[in-house]
Amino acid sequence: MTRRLLLLLGAVLAALAIAAALAWPREQFVPAASPDAWAATSANIARGAYLARAGDCMACHTARGGAPYAGGRAMDTPFGTLYTPNITSDRVTGIGKWSADDFWRALHNGKSRDGRLLYPAFPYTSYTKVSRADSDALFAWLRSLPPRQVQNRPHALRFPYDSQLALAGWRLLYFKPGVFEQDAARDAQWNRGAYLVEGLGHCSACHSARNQFGASDEGLGGGLIPTVGWYAPSLTSDSEAGLGKWQEDHIVQLLRTGVAPGASVTGPMAEVVAQSLQHLNEGDVRSMAVYLKSLPGGTAPGREPAQRPSEQVMEQGEQLYRQQCAACHGARGEGLGPYPALAGNRALTLEEPVNAIRVVLNGGFAPATAGNPRPYGMPPFSHVLDDAQVATLVSYLRASWGNAAAPVTSAQVNRYRAVPLD
Amino acid sequence: MAAAALVCSIFGASAQSQPPGGKIPDTLEQRVAACIACHAPKDTAGTRAGGVYFPRIAGKPSGYLVNQLINFREGRRQYPLMTWMVNHLSDPYLHEIADYFASQHPPVPVPPPPREPAAVLARGEQLVRRGDPALKLPACVACHGAPLGGVAPGIPGLLNLPRDYVNAQLGAWRNGVRRAHAPDCMATIAERLSPGDVAAISAWLAGQPTPPDLRPLAHAERPLPLACGSAP
């Protein structure tokens, strides 16, 4: 009897092992077209520099005030803190000893030169779609950077997230290397946009929900960026930041300059515009706009009609609005000149109110870009209004002039006072 | 009370910057309304501009101001809201903003009389005007100018600053979280200051009236007592 049980157990374990082996994310190797693809020619380096902008590599691989690409930026996650590595050409601390194949393996398969599995904070779940030719050009560019001897700081992750075994399990569940597949039914512009958005652009790193293990569904349905405290709105829902009804020119303008009629980027998206998108050529940004515009629209399902704030909140909120906001945003939230309308403002009426709360608390400037070099700023109100006042004001804004989003509480405001700004 | 006064002063400032009729002027002043909200350089209501903590920036030398804006952006000064504000602003725009505030000379309120003991204030005045050779401390006036209005382009004035702000800056230098261009002379000086001496300096400075025509000096008296990267 025991023998039969043991045999059965053995069979089940063997079946599981075979299933795991079959599902195991295999390394996918695509050879370089020729060594010329990553040779240190000015054409390759220039092309790689441009692609590095598209991938926004510098934003993560540079610490505040540190040497570009020398790493050291802390990435806070629910699993602990990751420190980005040095990717300059230094032979000891950087990637100076790497080959073009090593670099491809990191981008495409999420593995380091020594075979270690990389954490998906490095968005190889998106970068896996980058073509070998683009990977080689990027490599040529990174190799051309002056070596910076900056020691990598070890990650500070909690158990079990700090183990390669856990990472192997994660990859088994959530990662498969794969090249970008052209959609033959669409034109070249759409396909170029899809390639940039889904690949180097790694838009889904923020604009999609992550599960409890930090895996994103790779869609663009919106998601709360954990620990950073911003909500990256859905790019597929018309009630959020879906672009189906936007003019293509306005999308291009927003992505390249940081502002467009009635809209302005803030938070992490301001960084993306400042460091990445404003440096791309108009054709590429337009391709991204075309692709984003083609994503299915509609309204996010399951959103219940919002409860309206009490009359008292509406009265007090109106008073605060008149004192603090109307001079710039207009008496009826219609917007004035460079200041966006609040009536019908989708950023304000997202179901998740964190962005609205943080904009009131922190204010801020749109990024300075070639297309908008001297941006207007909004004052912070964190030192002027207390939690209850901010909650009253934001609740009023979310329920006025045709807006119909749920009220917020002072506890919510308090939570977002404490999130790091940096 | 203090909060109420601050709110009023901000209303005063923002109400002034808004002409009637709902047109938004295309001016730098309007673009930097976010800065004015805290640093309130046009506060004519007699309220201390910026309230209890935020420093006066109007009339400070432009070179000093732009160094600070860039230092916030590059992590050499720590005040998260300031880093947030300047994070994605370009050097040319920061220069323009610094020039704007350097050119402003709003009226300065008379400070309330200091409440510290006379001995503390005397120690503060001694350090500011004469320094303390035994501690190898040069006088503040040796670099910041005898009238304490700063020296163009890189040395700030020291009057009309909240006491807590001055305490916080000297503390930040001691702790290495505020840094300036090397050699960082103020870090060296802050290291030699005891907490009691910091308090004495800030108390005495905060009690000094600011002459309405105070401007940064055009040149520092050379050589400076210490080598300073911000005033090469």
C-alpha cells in the first residue's frame, strides 16, 4: 500500500517536473546580423543613443546628481529596494566586459552575463520585444560611454524575493522571451508604434495593473504604481486616459512637449517626457499616437455611479475653490490660458483619486521641453490646506461642473502627504 | 495664528498677480506663481514673507539662487518639495527664474525684537562681525559683506531669513546633507560651530532690520578667509 502511494507521489512529482521543464522560459538566441551591427561606428552609436532615449534607460540607470548610466538609483518596490546597476563601459563595475550577445541575453532573456536571473524591475518583459538589430545598436552606444568606476550596490530585498529560486518561479509563471510580431493587417506606422510602445517604451511597466507578485498583465488598462504613489491611468478606457477620441496631433503634442490643450503631464510621466519622449523624432511619436489611439476604448467596467458629497462639503469646497483655485482655473472650472479646465478633466475624476490629491498637495511644473521651454507651475497647497480641507476641495472638484466622481476622505489625503516626492 | 497669517499672505500675493477679467498674463511672474506661493516676494501686507520657515529669495544674487535650484535638482540640497518643483526644469529656465527673483526688491518687514538672553545675542553678534579666531571661525561679514546683503554673483545675504531656516541650513551642512561646490567652505565652517553658536548666530541675524536699499555688493574683499567653490 505504502509502496503504491510512494509510486503515485513519484509519478505526480515527475509530471510536475516535466510540466515545469516544458513551460520553462527558454533562452531564445538570435544571432547578430554581422559584427558590423554593433561596431563602434558613428552611425551605430547615434542610432543606439536614440534608442536609449526611446527606452529611457538613463532615467533608471542614473542616481540623482550621479554620472549618467553609472547606476545607483534606488527603486522602491513592495518587495524591498532594488539598486540599478552601472551600465557604463567600465570593465570592473560596468558592462565593459560584456559582448553584444551578453547584452542581447539581458534584454531579451532577462539574464545577466554570468547567468544570474535579473529582476523584472528591469523591464525585460517589454524589452524582450526589442529586435536584435536595435539591441546591437544600443550596445554600440553603451560601449561608447566613458567608463565610470561606480560600484554596484546590492539589492535590499526581503526573503524570499531575494532568492534566485523565487525569481526562477516568477519567470516560469510570468515571462516568456518573444520577438515582436508584425500585425500584417495594420500598416507600417501602426506597427512601428506598437513596437515602440510594447518594446523599448515599456509603457505597460506603469500603465497596467500588477498582481501581488509584481507581475503586470502587459496590457495598458491602468495601474497604481506601488510605493511611488501615482496612478498610471488606463490608455484603453475613455473615462481615464484612453486616446480614441483625442486628436492625433494633441497626443503627439502631449508626448513631445508635456502639454496639450486641456492636459499636462505630471509625476512619473513628466520624467518620461523630459528624459525620453521629447527626444524622439516626430514620426516615431506619431506612430505611438496612432497605435495608442487604435487601442480599444469604452468605459472601464464595473464602475458604480458615484455618491455625491454632502451639501456642506460642496459649499465649503466651493469657498476653498474660489479662494485658492478660481484665479487660474476659472470661476466655473473652465480653465484659463495655460491652466487646464477642471470641468470634464479626466485626470481629476479617475476612480483612483491619488493623482488629484497629489496635484493639490504638491503642485508642480510641467517638464521644460524644447516645445514648452518655460512651463507654468502650480503652487503646492500642502502647507496651506490641512487634510480635511484638501479632501473637501478635491471632493468638490470631482463633483462639480458635470464631474461625477466619488468624494475622497482626509485619511486618503493624509496617506499621500507621506509618500516620498523623490 | 501663524498658519492663518501665512494663508493671508499667500492670498495677498496671488491676488495681486491676477489681473481682473480672467486673462492669464504671459509673464515670468505668472509662470513662477508656484514659487511665489511660498517665497512671496511681493508681500506688502507687512507679513513676514514666507512665514516661519521659507527663506526670502527676492534680491539674493542670481548666481547663488541658480546654484541652489540646480543643487536641489541634483540632490546636493534636501527639501523634497523643492526637488519636486525643479526636477524637470532646464538650466536656462532655472537661470531665468533666478534672474527674476534676484531683480525683485519688495519691502521688508521689521523683525520682532529677539527674545534670547543678551549674552546669546552678544555671542551671535561677535561671531557674525568678528568671528572667533580660537575656533578658527572667520566672521560672517568677511564673505557675506559688512552690510550682510551678500556679494554678487554667488554669496547670499543673511538678513530677513527665518531663524529656523538658518539653523536648519547650518545643521544640514554639519550633517553633510547640504553641499555646495567644492571646496565647500560653509561645510568647514559649520563643522567648527557648536549647536549653541549656531543658535546664537541665527537669533542675532533674525533680529536685525533689513535696510530697504540693501543690495548685494558687487565684489568681495579678496582674499576670502576660506577657499569657496561657490565664489571662486
